[in-house]
Amino acid sequence: MKLSLEAFRGVDKTFEIRFDTKQNLTVLYGENGSGKTTISDAFEFVVDGTAGSLEEKSLDGKPRLGQLVNARRKNADLKVSLDVANKNRVATLSGAKVQQTGTLDHRIKVLSRKNITKLIEETPANRFKRIQDFVSIPVLDREETSLNDLVLSEKRNLESQSKLITQAREVLASLFEEHAEKAKFGGQQEAWQKDILGESEETIAENFRILQDLNQEIKRLRDDFKPLAESYPSITAAVEAVRKEEAALAKLIADHSDDLAEAFDTLQQAQVFLKSGESDTCPVCDTEVGHSTLVQKVDQKLETLKAVKDQSLRTKNAKEALQSARTSQQTLQESFFSIISRLKQVHQAAVDSDQWKLPALVPSILVVEKAVDLSEDWFTQLKVEASQLKPLSEIVEKEHAALQIRRSLQADVRQALQRIKTATDDGKRIEFIIKRGEAIKKVLHDERIRHANETLTAISGNFAKLYAAIHEGEKIETIQLYLHPTKKSSAQFDGTLFGKKEASPVAYLSESHLDTLGLCLFLALEKRENPGKTILFLDDAIASVDEAHMERLYKLLLDEAAHFHHVIISSHYQPLRFKFRWGILTQSKVEFLELGQWSLERGLSLAKGPNSEIAFLRHYIEAAEDAATIAAKSGLVLERILDFLTGIYQCRLPRNPGAEQRWTLDHYKGGLKGEKNLMTTLRCEHIDDAGNVSKVVDLAPLLEDIFSRLQVRNAIGCHFKELAGHFDEIAEALALGKSTLALVEAICDEKDTLPDHRKDGCSWHNRGKSVTRRLFPLLKPE
Amino acid sequence: MTLPKESAEKLRDGLISQSLLANKAAEEVIKSLVMEKQVNWNLVISKQFESEQGGSDEAQP
């Protein structure tokens, strides 16, 4: 697995770190500020596209991802690449957004020191949010919500149906109040409703039609009565007019001979002739009458004849008016007869229906058989009897109105009852849906809770086992994660502690115990979800664990790492580094990486191992020029070797190593010299290719020589330069350097590696196929 | 997390043993849950209502 960073947080130029995934675990040691969290952030950035540790920090509103960019570089320069199991993912920034290319089959889970106890200290609701991915079955959550929504919606629907029923009942009560005959029904609304609905809709419609027809015919009779009434005097007047005009014409004709009519034509022609000429002679009798007299006479004759003609025309007109009046009257009579016939018909139908007590029609109506029977005398008789039709008209109108009300009432009652029935039927269906929906929801809910609690019980059992592996005999097995029995999305975390029930571990356990608890819970949870595809990064998460529990925790992590694709533990804790580095803790399936000090110029770096420092020391001794560097490199190599020796023999070192949290050469010196039995027995055997001991080196003289020269390192190789004037710097530095190399050559193999293995069970020997160094004793002599 | 097999079985048993849904309807619901399809509960329960109102359940074997 390889992680490459560029322009990312403290990394300016490219920094590449490889993790040996053949090992289960990588211990990434680095002092504060060396870039451990930068590496975990880079993992989260490239895998999840998040800002890692910056996600939960306040950045005063600045975009989090933008803050990942190295201070000297631009957003576009940032690039993080991760290679895992032949898959590659590259993440860059485009503006303030992450651009990820490539696919990965693995996920990253980071647990930081800051977050280690969060799961424990969270409120139950927030704790549930953090663990819900492990315990939730989203499809059940969704369907439970869906059923809940359905039930709520149907409950609202049921309320609406109930309101509809109430409203319909109010309408019925109001109709009953307004229309029911109290004398007949009293307070019995249902009996009234039955009565209203007793009559069929068809019967009411038929009766309504009969009355409507009867009413209509009476109205038509009334409407046509006046025109017919007026037609009789009109005829009489027209007859009189004809008689009068004929008499006048007869008189005129008697006064003038019939031939005047013919003369009229002749005179007209004469008139024309006279007007056209100046002759004084009559064109008919040739009498000299004078032209003007002749004209005058002709005009008089024509005037007389015109009066006859006009009277004749008036007579003709009078006759035509009479004829017209007769025709009109005939039309009226026919129409009136039609009305009478229809009236008789519908009246008979009404009488036959036996629904009403209707007065009979008047005799004048009953006797008429054809239109011509409607004479003036008949009409006079009808006029006399007309008042007798009024009761019929009133009854019909009254019954018609009553029936109209009844019909409307029946429709209203029927509609209200139908509404009640429909709403009641719908209500039954809705109640079923609500009841069944709630029952199904409970099945889903119970299964969701059962599954979650079963999962949580398994997790609880697992983390309790993990915790017990570190804190033997503390019996926190009763501490459990479980869902609150009634509150939704609430994860409780408590149990019996020191005899107190439902005790919160937060209140009873120390901070380091809570850290361990949090770590175990985290491991137990992450083991649930495809751990083989998970890379765990414990970022300085075990800093608070004391030394007494360190080895057990380490062993636990090593065991648990086998479940995951790879586990990385970053730490600034010196004892951990010490124990890993020098084999006090097993190195089986473990890779140890150390970060060097970070600087703005250099960025992140991996610290070089002791063998490379030895190579540097040889180089500087050979050059014999730089006393300070020789002293400084000697100091570094000695620190590593003495650190190793004091480590494997468990020498007593100060509890508090000082402000820098690291032991000095004097501390190591004191540690070794304090073990008198050890110093005298320390020896290293050199083994040849045939496996024989070629040389035995006692270490005590070499160490004593070195111890006597340590002040040189302090005087030349570090900052106490004021002492340097008292030394022959280069000679003293070379002496220290050579003493150091003598110790190296006595202990280290050809590759300058220390004998940090003890597989043969009797010595510390070097790694590799052939053993060339054996350091004795295996254990510190008592 | 998809619906675990054990949960699917327990849900089916719960729905059928409590006579909440007919066998066929319960099977269809579980199938939808397994395939993570949305269940139309209104339709499922309304059909169950009609079936129970009708007095006979055609879905029952």
C-alpha cells in the first residue's frame, strides 16, 4: 500500500510512504508535529473526500478542504494518491471541491485521540447516529417510516370521514326540525326519514309530472282565454263593418248607373286628350263647349265615379277583415280546444292516480267535443263557470309546490344518508388500514430492534472481551450497548459497575480506561462491517494508556489487526517506540516506521534507521574533518544502541525522561551502570559462515570507554560550545567516534543491524537467514 | 445494510403467523424488502381488507 502526498498540509513537495501490507500492523512513530495526522488526513481525503481531522474543528467559516492545501501552494497543486491491492485512487481539488479518480475496494476508518471516547461520552441519540450504520437495516427504517406516514395520513382521513358523518347527521336533524310533522313523528327522526324515503323516487317523479302537466294546462287555458274572448266581439264588429260598407256602396250604385263605370274609362281618356290640346269641341259629341268648361265637366264626372270605386274598395276591405277575423278566431278555437282536450286528459290522469282530491272540470269544458263547438255562446257559458276552476288551480299549485318540496327533501335526506353510508364504509376500510398498518409496523419495528440489539449484544460481548484482554479482572462485561426500549434512535451505554446498576462508565472509569473502552468499542464495531476491506488508522489514539497496559494493548491490536486489511497505529509515545524498536514487543507481522522532524523546508520525512547513521559516522571519521558532526553522529548511534541495550535488559531509567520526553545518553549510562551483574556478563559472539564462534567480545570495556567520553559529545556535538575550547576537538571527536564504531562492530552484524531477535531462546541474535551475532545474556542476571 | 436473511424470515413469520397478510402478499412484501424496493402499503393493506371483507382469501393456498 502506497500513499503519495503533494501540496497537502505540511507537505510541500511530494512525500511518499509505503506500508507493508504483508504485515498486519504498521506502527508509525513520530514526535508531535512530525506529520502523523497529516497522513491520516490524507487517507481520509483520498478515500472519503473529507478534510479528516479538520472536519470537526472550527475554521472560522473558511472552507475546510481549502485548508488542506500547503501554505506555499495553490489548491490546484494538491494531490493525494493511494495504491491499495492493485487499485489506485487519486484525489485533487478543483476549486473548493474534491475530484476523485480511480476506484478502491477498501475503506478507511480513522480513530483519533480526540474522538476515542466520543462514542462513550455522546448523548444516546448522537451515539446512535454514530453506530447506526452497524445496527440499522435502512430498508426497515424506511418502510417503518412509510407505514407510519400511511397510518398518520389514514388517521387524518378517518377524522375527515367522521366530520362528514357528523355534518350529514346535522343536515338530517335540521331537515327533520324544519320539515317533519311533529304531531305525527314527535322526536322520531328515523321514522320520519323512513316515511320520506318510503315513497319511491319514480312515484314522486310521476306525480310531480302529472301535477306539472295539469298546472301547465290550467296556465295555458288562462293565457289563451283573453285572446279567444276578444275574438268574438271582433267578429261582430267586422260583420257590422261589412254590412255598413255594403249599404254605402249600394246607395252610390243606386245613385249612378252601372255604365258609368265604363264611362269612367272614356272620361279618363278624354281627360288625357283635353290636357294635351286646346280644342273647344267635345271629342264625343262635337259640341262647342269651350275647352276649359269641358275640362271642368270631365273632372266632375271622374270625381263622382272615383267615389263609387273607393266605396267598393272599402267594402271589399271590410269583407277581407271579416274573413281574417274569422280565420284568427278559428285558430284560437282550435288551440283552445287542444288545451281543453289536454286539460281533460291530465285532469283525468290526476283523478285516476287517486293522490289528490281534485274538483271536477266545469261542464262547458266537459261537453266540448270539437273546436267548432267553441261558439260565442259556449264561451259566455265558460266565462260564467271560470270561477269554478279556481279551486282546482289552487289545489294543483299547492300540491305541486308541496311535491316539489318533498322531492327536494327526499333528495336531501337520501344524499345525507348516502354520505353517512359511504363515510361509514370508508371509515371501516380506513380503520382496517390503520389497525393493520400499526400491527405490520410493529412487526417491522420489533425485528429492527431485535436485529439491532442482537448486533449490539454481539458488539458489546466482543468489546468486553477486548477490554478484558487489556484490563484483566476489571469485569466490565455488564457494560453494554443497547437500544433504548422506548425512545427511537437512542443507544444506551451502561451497566453494573462496582455493584451500582445502570452506571455510566464515563462517571466511574479513569480517562485512560475510558480511552481503552472507546478503542475496544471502535474495534468491535469496525469488525462488524467487512473488516477485510477496511484500513484502520489509530491516530495517536493510545497515548493515554500507561506502560503497565501497553504490552497487552499492543498484543490485542496485533491480534485484532489480522481481521482487517491493514492497521496503522500512529503514536508519539516514546516507550511504545522503544519497545517496538528493540523487540521487547513482538515484531512478528509488524512494520515499524518512524517520521523525522518536520520542517517548513523539508516537509514530512521518514527517519533513517541506525544503520544509515552508522554509515554516516564511518564516512565522517574517515574524512576526519568535522568534529561536531562526528560527535553528533556518534551521539545518535550511541542513543540507539544504548536505548536497545537498556530496553532489552529492562534497565532502570528515570520515570520522567525530561522536558523533551526522551532519555539522554547519561540516562542510558546510569541505567546500564546500575546493573552491575549485567555489565560484567555482557558479551557478543561472532559466528562464522560454518556456524562456529569466531570471536567473543566483552562489552563492558567498550562501554566503559564510551562512558568516559560522553562529555565530548556534549561539548562538541551539541550546543555547549563554550566547553569546546578545552578539547582538541577533532582528536576527541575521533576517539569517541571510533569507540562508538568499536561497539557497533562488536554488536551489529554486517548490515549494521542490532541483534533484536531471541528466537533461539538463549541469546539476542541478528535477523536474517544466517546468525552472525549472538548477544548474551538473554535476560538480565538477578 | 441489506435485509439480513434471518430478518426476512422472521418478518415473513411475523406477518403470516399474526394473520396480518396472506401468504402471497407477505411473500411479495418480503421480496420487495429484500430487493430494497418501496412497498405500497396502502395497496397491500387495502387488498388485504377487500380479501377479508369478501370472506374468502384467494391468495391463501
